[in-house]
Amino acid sequence: MAPTVSLHQGFVGTAMRFPDRVAVIEPGRGSITFGELDRVSDRMRDRLLASGVAPGDRVGLYLRKSIDSVAAIYGILKTGAAYVPVDPGAPPARNAYILSNCEVRVAVTEKRFVERLREELALLKSAPSLFCLDEVNGGEGIARALDAADVSAVAPPGETCYPGPDALAYILYTSGSTGKPKGVMLSHENAVSFVDWCAEIFEPRFGDRFSSHAPFHFDLSILDLHVPLKHGAAIVLIGEDAGKDPQHLAKMIADERITCWYSAPSILALLAQYGALETLDLTALRLVLFAGEVFAVKHLRSLARQLPRPRYFNLYGPTETNVCTFYEVVLPVSDERTTPYPIGKVCSHLQARVVDERGRTAPAGEQGELCITGRGVMQGYWALPDQTARGFLVEPDGVRWYRTGDIVETDDADDYIYRGRRDRMVKRRGYRVELGEIEAGLYRHPSIKEAAVVSLPDEEAGVRIVAYLSCRDSKRPSLIALKRFCSENLPLYMIPDQFVWLDALPKTSTDKVDYQQLKGMA
Amino acid sequence: MPDSIESAVKTFILNEFLPGEDPAELTMQTPLITGAILDSIATMKLVLFLEETWGIRLEAHEASPDNLDTIALIAGLVHSKQA
């Protein structure tokens, strides 16, 4: 069999072979088979083609997680365009910026988002076509919207496009230090090489049921969606509501007989503490994968004690490479252990090296920045050639090494150990957050004269984000007013945990904000 | 005591999530979830507080802004669960 080069090729092949298998389950709302998902995504493809979408375009995805949004993703991929998922819970202005920045031809969205989205897009002088669902609901929403569009003009049947390896499959926007999110461009080859690496290690099979806990704008979703659908396994979509209640979530893992769980460690820590796991039958679970931040050992120990049967993997990697190193945690987690587990060894489709400040290979055992090259590494940032150039170390032989910004060292077993960042990026609940983007958001408040944001280690949450502010006016905004302002200007995971007002921020001798002193004050 | 639920919830939110805030700023209609006072973990802690204090059980779909976005809504939900 010829190697797969397009991300949707595996799914289409599986749908042809096993049309009656269940592909996606949306608990409480229904499920869809491979065959039906293939047909609905064909119809979505045809509708997008009729709207003028062509290979090489971008199509926005502004939908809540659902069977409808999975069908939309595959419909977009089948046109040869790249999908650009945005966070439906993020401020509409941020989402409009993303859709306008990468010049989507069409955005697939829901009625509830349309009015604000149109307003915000108009401010940016951007007017992509909107394909609007009344709402998402177990696949019925997209089917109804396609039926309704066919009433005015039937979309002629088109062909599925299988773009080459360098064509973009999706663009994921991550926090940007200048206050604007930046688009990480991932090609079909990037995605397929990652999906195939996952298959090599996790051996997805018929009968597997993968959790889809991460939202689709988050890179963890690439494994959740595309690994099971290529290999004939099912996906169980976990909605945002369930994620708020660990007892309910744990029950869902049991009731849906989930076999492979993948999420940020923070949700696993909540499950370990509040999930009442001992009361449930979780014997179907064979894999627990976690990524996005450091898993506090005490919570991992507690989880592994309650669930000793699955294999546990710590996956590491920035959006720019997706997972690039991995480590299997061998149980039990000893009582003495307090240091987090290593991030492990490089994945087989990539290569890694550790460099010093001048970009030279660091001596064995010394700390340095982890750099990655290979088939999984992004092409660059959308329309940001300078940031793209700064993101890579290019060798004289032309090999581009992506600079992760993460400082690592190797241990005696040649596993990489994460030591910290070289810049102002932090991970919070699995999301990466540029502290500069939070500051830029705070500066939009008319009363804020100065803003400086620091992160501090926190045993429970991983990091705690503190904003130090000074005010232009004599009356400072209330904490409630500040939080509400943040909710309108920043994604939820970027809102500081604490706000501290000062008469003026401390400065260094060169009149820059003294972050070290601020950290000391916390 | 018709307002006991409201005042108990208000005290809990002020103590847990808004330390140092002027209590007068937190009204019955202040948006809690959509106003970013309660994130998902804070919402979970609030739900545990409601369940333990009033001996009720909330389903996952009930832990949404439709039911929990203001103190008035929360009090209404607790009342309906007790009925």
C-alpha cells in the first residue's frame, strides 16, 4: 500500500472498508458511523467547493465540539483547504482576528456566534462567507444546514482532493508575545507523520475508544481525532460541561468504556482527587496519555494507585512539532519520588539535539535548548517571516532545527528532563501562554497605566499568574470589573489568578519593569 | 429566611474567589462565569459547596452559566432542587 500523504486519506480508506463501524460518539446526543461521517463530510466538501473554496485555501471552524464539527473538519480537508479551528469560548474579537489574519475563504459557524463575529470581522474589514448551522447537535445540525443550503441551490458533487505532503492541513493559533495570537502552519506531512508515530507506539485497533477531551483548537486534538479515525477506532467526544465535574467525567470514562485517555495533567489531577475512581469499573482503560504541562508527582501517584492497569505516557512537544519526545512512566510511582518524570526520548519521525546559547551542540549532560527537526516540524508562522526565521536554527547544510525555547538536560538513561523556559512563555492547564499577551490585553483597559504579569510555581495548578498594575485614576477598578474586562479581552485560560495594585511598578536601573522584584513580592 | 442561600453563596464567593473585594461590588446580578470570576475549577468548587451545604446533587449539564452565572440564578437552582 502506498504511504498516506494526506491527513484525511486514512479516514476515507477506513470508511470504505468499515462503513458500519461507529466513528464518533457524542454522549447523550448520538453517534455516527464511518460511512455516514464520510457522506456528511462529502456534502460539506461539495458545499464549500460551491462557495468557492479551492485547494490551498483556509476555512475557519467556529463550532462547539460535536459530531457536526468533526464532519466539518473532514469536509474542509476533502476540499484540499486547511482548517483553522478557533476557541468558541474565546472573545469574538480574538477569533475574528484569527480568521481575518489567515484570510479564510469561508468560516463554518453557529447562529449563536454569527452576529458578534460579523461585527468584529467588519471592524477588521474582513468579510469571509459564513456557513451557518442553527446549532451543533450530534451531527443533526450540520445535516440540517446542508439540507437548507441545498433548497436554494444544490451543491454539485465534487471530488475529494488529496493534496501533496507540503500543503497545509490546519493552522493552530497559539499565544503570541506581542499581544496577537500567531498561526502555526502544519502540513499534511507534519500531521500524517505524527499520526503514524502514534500508531507505532499506541497501536490503535478496532474496539478502541479514544477520548476527545481537548478542544479542537488545541494540538492534543490531532491525536484524538485523526489516529482513531485512520485505524477504525471510535472517538468519544467530551464536551466542556462534563470537563467541569470530575465525578461525571470519571463516570463517562467508565460508561463509555474509553480505552485511551489523553488530556492535560490538570484534568487527571482533578480525576485523581475528586473522581471517586474506586467506585467505577475502569478496566477498559489501557492507555493514559498526558501532555501540555508538568504532571505533579503526588497527583500522578494517586491516580496510578487508583488505576494501576493502564500504561501511562508523558508526551511532550510544542504545537510547532506536536509531540516530539515521550516517556513511559513505569508503575508504581514510589512514595519517595518528588521530582517530575522526564519528557523522555525523541519520537522516531523526528530528531533532537540540545544546543547552547550560541547554537552549538551542548556537551553531554549539560543544560541547553531542545531543538527538533524532521517530518513533524511546522512550516512556519502564518505571515510572520521574521518570527519564523527566529524560530529556527539553520545549519550550513540547510537543515532547519525548530528551537523549542525549552531548556532540557539528559539523565543517565539518555532521557530528556525539562528544566524550564528561556523566555516568558508559561503553560497553564495545558495551554501555552505568553505573559506579554496578557499584558497587552490588560493595557487595553482605559484605567490601567502600567501592567506587568509574572508566573509563580503552584503545587495545585502548576503555575499561578499574578498581574501587577498601576492606575491612571484615583479610583481603581474593582476586582470584579477587572475580571469582567479580562473575560472580554482574553481567553479564559489567560486571565490572571491575582491582581495587585501598586502606585507604580518597580523599575530596573535602565527603567524597565523589574520582574525579579515583582516575583519577590509575590 | 428567604435570603439565606443568597447571602451564604455571596460570602463563599467573596472569601474563595474575590479576596479583598468590596462586598458591595458583588450583587445578585454580577455575572460570575461569563464575567470570569469563576473559571472551571472555581465552578467545580462552587458546585461542591452547594451540594455539601444544601444536600443536593447537580448534574454535569446543570453546572453551566444558564444556572450558575449569578447569585440569583444559583439561589433559584438550589431552591428548585430543595423543592
